[in-house]
Amino acid sequence: MSRKIRKAVIPAAGWGTRFLPATKAVPKELLPLYDKPIIQHTVEEAIASGIEEIIIITSPGKSSLEDHFAPHRKLESALKKKGDTELLEKVQRTSRLADIRFVPQNNPRGLGHAVLMAAKEVGDEPFAVFLPDDLFGADPTVIKQMSKVYKKYGGSVLALLKVAPEDISRYGIVKPEEVAKRTYRILDTVEKPETEKAPSRLAIMGRYILTPEIFDALRATKPGKGGEIQLTDGLAILRKKQNLYGYEFEGTYYDAGKPMGLLKTSIAWGLKQPGIGLELREYLYKLLSG
Ligand code: G1P
């Protein structure tokens, strides 16, 4: 019987090299999308997905991530004194969003290794993984859509998106067997293959529902692409022992993991926001026609 997904792991331990020099002193996950850091959008998506407990994997030098979700008494009392209740509410909300725990990954040994760091906090229950580089405009959330597949079939479930041939080598790619509309049994997973060698165009996006058996699979995973312990390689081991499914979610994918991606995300996401979309549209229109 499938169990409720209560816990989420958010890996946030990387160097953020694609964003250097912006990320020399500021963690990539704290770069803003409009008025909130990227990782806060991810945390809010996790909450909207029914998650009750969040485990963020960090690395040394990234304590500002913890600061962001902790209360800031001095700032709060300054805002209170000024009578700025709107900002006060925004600041207080960030520290009351969810039960968030931080687990360090002292050596950056890859995404699979980062997820393995959460083994103790996750324990013996299924959980979700949210990669903060990937943002989605989806209602219900991508994890909620995947939960339906998980409830029906059990096993682990990956979020899938058909990508253009030239983008294949940027993602984990699956070998799929269609079992229902948008739903696939996964026969293999390959991390960032060359386009010609890829088993399909279905790429793994940064949302996963995983059973705790993934931890043993990750312990057995040898360094792969880039000399790192890859989550995709752990999944290839897992699917030999247990069913692995993929779901082509409905919604928009935003790539916030590189400078041009974040710039495009800011525009595309911004255009869809009720409070700011119209002003942004008018500005872009003027810019392009002038
Ligand atoms: C990671 C995973 C990859 C996945 C991608 C989704 O790659 O290793 O399998 O497809 O996230 O964004 P990264 O973006 O960290 O290079």
C-alpha cells in the first residue's frame, strides 16, 4: 500500500558555478525570482504539495540559507516600530513556512550523494525530492500529479518532460515503456547522454517521489558523469529491484539553473503573475516596438 509523502529533500549544496561571480558569496538558491529567493519558491511549492517536513542539504559557507528561514528579531522590531505591517508579515512568514531542517554535505560529491545525506532524517518512508534549479508553473503541483501515479502503481516516480534533441545532454534521460496516458514504466536511466546514444527524448526534471530503498541504491552507486555520485545512476540500480515510473507532467517548466535560464524565467514567470504581469507586458511591448 502506498503511504503519504510527508517529507521533502531539497539539495542545495552545490557551488553554483554556472552563476559565478554572482554566487561567490551568495548561494545560488538565494538568487531572487522577483521578490523571493529561488529556494523559497521551491519550499512554497513543497508546502502546496502537502509536504510537512523539509530537509535542506547544505554545504559549508552556505549558512545564509539557514538565516533566510530563521526569525530575524532585529529586523522584525524595526519594521514593527515603523508600523510596516505588510513587510513585517512577509519577513515573519519566511521563518514560519514549514518545519525545515538543515543537513550538511561536507564534500560536494554529487546530487546522489547529497540525497543520501538525508537518509537519517527521512527514515523508512517514501519522500519527495525538489531540485531548486527547476521551477514549475503547474496546478496541481508536479508532485501532486506524480502522487496519483505513485498511489496507483507504487514504486518510485520521476517527473518527465520531452526535450529538444539539442538539450538531451543536459539531463538525465529515461528509457520508457508507456503504460497509460503520460505514464511510463522506466526500463533504464542515463545521466546526460550524447543525443545519438539517448534512449528517448524524455528528460528527468527536478521532482522525484522516491522510496527509502533509494538510499541503499545510492550507497552502491559508483562515481559517474563528472566523477560524481549521480542520482540518475542510483535510479538505474533501484529500478532493478523495484518498479520505477515516470509521469509527463502538465504545466510549464522554468530553468532557473543558469543565468540565461533565470533571466528568461523572470520574464516568463513574471508575465503570468496577476500583480505584475500587465506592467511587465507593457514594458516589454514598449521596449520591443521602440
Ligand atoms: C540534475 C540531474 C539530472 C536532471 C536535472 C534536472 O542535473 O543530475 O539528471 O535531469 O538535474 O534539472 P543538473 O541540472 O544538476 O546538472
